[in-house]
Amino acid sequence: MNRNSLFFLILLTAIIFGCSKNPQPISYGQDECEFCKMIVMDERYGAELVTGTGKIYFFDSIECLVGYLDNQKIRKGD
């Protein structure tokens, strides 16, 4: 395998595994709620949304998640 092929293989692997669509652990005390902008503190109420493109959003509670989704529908004109 030549050097260019190896570089391409490493780059392709990084792209594939770097764009994971899996949920990630919430960093309580550090992550900010996408809806209300509060720091997510209580492990009993934290929520997470992973979009089809792999973007991850954290929320302080399920109510914030629902509010965020409602706002997205309003912005799209639904």
C-alpha cells in the first residue's frame, strides 16, 4: 500500500467514525440546554436529541426538548 492510499484510508476512517449518530453522555454541570440556555445539572431530568445529520442537542428537561421541537415546527412554517 503506497503512502497516498494509506492517508486516504485513515482520512476515510476518521470521517466515518467522527460523524457518529449515536447519543453521547450528557456532561452534567457543563452542557447547556439548547432551549432555555441553562446548564444541565440534574441527572434525573436531562434529555438529548440526535438529528439525522448527527448533530447532538442537550436539554435541561423533557419540557425543554418539546419546546425546542415546537419552535422548530414554527420556524419551518408547519
